[in-house]
Amino acid sequence: MRKRSLSIIFVLSLFTTSAFAGEGMWIPSLLKKFNIDDMHKKGFRLSAEEIYSINHSSLKDAVVIFGGGCTGELISDEGLLITNHHCGYGAIQRHSTMEHNYLEDGFWAANKEEELSNPGLTATFLVRIEDVTDRVLEHIDDNMRESERQQAIDEVTRQIENEATEGTHYRAVTKPFYYGNEFYMFVYETYEDVRLVGAPPSSIGKYGKDRDNWMWPRHTGDFSLFRIYADENNEPAGYSADNQPYQPKKHLPISLDGYEKGDFTMVMGYPGSTRQYLTSHAVRIIQNHRNPERIHLRDLRLEVMNKYMKRSEEIELKYAAKQSGVSNAWKKWKGEIRGLKRLNAIEKKKKLEKRFTRWVQQDGQRQDRYGGLIETFASVYDDYKPYVMARDYFSEAAYYGNELMRFANRFHELVEVDKEEDLEKVVDEIGARDFFSDYVPAIDREIAPKLLKAYRHNIDERFYPSVFERLDREFDGDVDAFVEHLYETSIFADSTKVYDLLDGFELADTTVIQNDPAYRMARSFMDLYSNQVMPGYRKYNVQLDSLYRVYVDGLRTMQEDRVFWPDANFTMRVAYGEVKGYHPRDAVVYQPQTTLEGVIQKSRKGLEVYKLPEKLKQLYRQKDYGRYANDDGEMPVCFIASNHTSGGNSGSPVINAEGQLIGVNFDRNWEGTMSDIMYDPTQCRNITLDIRYALFIIDRFAGADWLIDEMTLVE
């Protein structure tokens, strides 16, 4: 074990921009070509083949898409998987009841027989990546209309994907990179039997809750454990008691040695979306219009949710995941605005655009291809803005903001169904009992008028739904009276009426649905969205995509010595950086590691979000950290590094220079939330759960040492 400690020495490095910046989310199959030499210079000791290989087991075989939007990693040869607590939150919540509240108390299977199944939860492995650019673009030319181009691309990619998966249970997806200048196919294998193994109580797994979300210093034990099961051939299968723990090609060894300031770190996972190539016009809309409006609308929802959740433990349990989902992006958008303004991002984008324009004007061929591009961007974004704002308001103030309306809209499938034999399937898919199990009408009823008033006040009348005519005609424009009537008369606000409707439902019963005021409101918004908002939104997005394809091609040509990384699109990426603190504002310096001491200090504030289990406090008092303490005898909890991450990287493994797991990525710092648009090496940090804290919780807190025995620990 090394004896150096994380000391204040690192401060000196904060005031210069390090060449070890950490920007970039790199395609693993291209590391050998573009990155591995640089990674070795920064301390990495594995080869590119050990990260990504199609012929041998590699790190990629230990990393999965967890569910539909997170990352997870294998940590044993028996299919044991670790991801974030917030990624497993939905599964944990679904198993929770007032009698067995696993969110509050945690859950720990005592053996494999006690592990809990999760219908619909999947773990997806990457089989291989293939560059199919030449084949996709073989018959594409610049004279094609955009619709023709896309149709030709769709046809050839379907053919490529079918060829790649024929005779297998694999799935293939081809995605554009650099706005369609390159194309890569990803072949996947998905396992459908994923069982809950263990999760700490939310007082550990979500310690600090929304107060600490996106913040550093952080003290959250954000992890949960699942296990992948397979059939007798180790292949995917639906849940069966006969299934066996999956035997992975690769699982990650776990380092107990920790890390030092400046140590190499690498993140592998599935970042969802970045937009680094946006022009100044797009950034202006995001910074000055979209984010402020979306924040305001979520303020209205959170104010009501939080009020009711404080009143009742039962309501808090029902709305925990909903409130978390609403507040997550809300806080990120706030940080993004702050970061973009601090970086003066709009002006920096303008400078690049002016440089690009000068470069274009220096050559006739460039003028033919790129001339007038920036001016066209400005014109298209002016036309695009009303549509994107209407789309945001539909999403935030109507469809996702109003639970009753969204639920009523599910019944449209029953209205549309034309065969009696299809009724039972459609009724099941509506999921009425699941909806009412965590629905509190009083919350929805109080939020609805606030959002409808905001919609009417801030959106152009051409984007008004037809239901507003009824509001004016029958209620004289009184939104409160309209909403009161809606919730009093709609059957969809009453679980008993809905269950009675669905019990023995027949085609003739659709008139009840069609005449319901909540259903009619839902359909009026959906008709508006489908017929007015989305056609314009799609039209301008198609134009913008074609402009960006040319613009990014031009940027790459103009800066031919620079290696450009492609925007994240929920495909496997590798990011690498170093353990590093940062200097967020005058006279403030953040160190790169937190400890259990900080957890205890926060708990002494007496706030509910910092309430701790008594057993954890007891372990702290006794300094009963087992073999998981650092060299100074402290229990490390979290650390930060300069790896470039985004949404989707939640649960990603953070790996050291030897290819060993040292942590589980779960967040970014608030000062760095603008990194999806513009990366700042002095401020952008990914926040990671120290794997030693997870092991400590599993072993000393939960007493689940049988799980520790499965793992490969390196001391």
C-alpha cells in the first residue's frame, strides 16, 4: 500500500490548465488509433486490446447498459453487478411497501434464493463495434434532398443490421456520428433476468437527496447490487427459477489500494447526449430561453410535491422517484446556465464562427461548400425557436406535468382498438393499478392550474390546444374553475371508476372514454402536438442536422491537426482523466476526496436529508472500517476526477491505471454541468463513489460478507 496522502499540495495544480484536461468521450474501438499513446503517457498500463476486443475478453465485456438509461459493471464471476442506487431506485421502489420499505430500510438478500426478480429490467452487453461509414454513404451525394438521403441511409443500415444479426439472438443498431459524416454499427446482447441483490437505505444511497444533487463535496453511498441470470447455456432467457447466475467473459477486479491526487482514471459507459458543436444561436436559446422557462415550470411542480411529501411518509414513498426525476434536470439546468455564463460560451462560439467564416472566404471551393452557413444557422434558429419553446411547454406544462392528462391519454389505445380479442392486452398495457399505486390526486390537482396558466401566458396563441376554447366558452377563461370541474367529473381521477370501467370492458364502452373531460383535454393537447408543434419542430431539426453535418465537416477540415471526439449518443465511450480537485470561486479550493467524517459532520446539522442510520454512526464511533480504510485510517466515501461524463454514465465503472475498479460514477459537479455543451478543464469534474465505501457498507454495515467473497479484491 502506498503511504502518500491526499494533501493540500494539489492546490498548486489548480491554477494552470493541465494538458491532462480530460475532455472527450472516445469510441473504444478507435482507442488504438487515436488515444492509447496519450493514455500511456498519463499512466495507463493496459493495451487498447485489453479495453476493447472482439476476439478476446476485455473490459468492455464487464460493462453493461443497465435498464434503459444507466451503466453497470460486473464485479464477480457469478453475474454480480453494481450500479448506482438512483439507477436501481425504480426497482427498489417497486419492491417496497409500507411493511417492507426497502427504500427506507435497505434490502440485502441473504443468499441467491432471496434475490428479487424485476420484470422488464435488462442488462445489455456490447458484442462489437463496426465502422460502416463507407457502405452507408456509398450512394449518398450532396445533391440529394434530405428526405431522400435519410431514406437511402435507413435502407442500407437495415440491411447491414440484418446481415450482422441473422441467425443470432443479437440486436444491431447503427448510429450517425459527427451529424452523419460517419456511421458505426453496435451489436448487442441483452439479458432479461436481472434480480435485485442488495441496496443500502436511502439515508446512505441517497444521502443529501436533492440538497446535495450535482454538488461537491459529496457524501452519498450511491450504489445498488443486482445479479444477471441466464439459461443453462449461459444465454439470455426470461425469468425462470431454473436460471443460473450469468458467467461473464470478464469481471472487474476491485482495488483496495485507493488513489492519489494526479492518478490516472478511466470511465467506461454509455453517456447519453452531448452537444459540443452547437452554434452561438443554439446556446443563446438554451441559456436565455429554454432553461429558464423549464426551470420555472418545474419550480411550480416541486413546490407542491415537496409540500405534500413533508406531510406524509406514505406520500413521500409514493412520490420519491417522481420528485427525484423532476428535480434532477431542474438543478442541472440551473448549473448549466451558470456555467455557460461564466465561460462566456455564446461569445466564444461567436469567435469560432467568425474564424470559420474567414477561413471559408479564403478559398473558392470552401465558399461553394460552406459559404453563408453561419448566416443560415441564424435564420433557421429564429424560425425554430417558437416550435422548440412550444414543445418544451407541451412536455413540462401539459403531458409530463399533468399526471391525470397523461393517464387519460393511455386510454386512446382502447378507443382505437377494433378487435374484441385485442382488448385484454390493451387493458393490461394501460397499467391502471400501477398508476394509482403512486398517484395522489390532490398534488396533481394543485399543480394543474399553475401549469395551464403558465402555458397560456407564455406560449403563442397559434400553439393553443382546442380545449382552451372550451375553457373560455364555458368557464369564462377561469383556469381554476376549469381544473376543479375536470377533477370532479373525470372518471380518470377516481380509481374505483377506472377499475369498474376496465372490468369486462367492451368496444361499446369507448364512448365513456371519448366523452370524459380529461380524455378530451389530453387529446386536444396531443392533436396540437402532433399536427402543429412537431411538424415544425421536425422540419427545422432536419434543416439544422443537415447544416451541422456540413459545419462539423468544415470544422474538422479547418482544424485538421485536431482529433475531434464525437458527441455522446448512448453508445459505449471511454473517457480518461485524473484525480483532481478544483477552485470554484474566490478563496475556495475543493479537495478531491471526502470521508465518513464529512458524512457525520453533515448529520449534525439536524436536517432530515442528512439523517443517518444509527448503525452507521456506531461503526464510525468505533472506527470499525475493516480493511476498507485508507492509509490515514479514514473511511473514504467519494472522490472527483476530470473524466468527461454525461447522463447515462450513472453507474459507470471508474478504473485505475491497472484496469481495476476504484469507484462507481454517479454525478457531476454543479460548476461543470455545462460540460454537455462546453467543457472547462478547470471546473468540470465527475463525482464517484469510492468502491471501498460500497464494500464497507456491504460488509460491515449490512453483514453481507457472502457477496464480498464473490469479488476479486486486490490489496
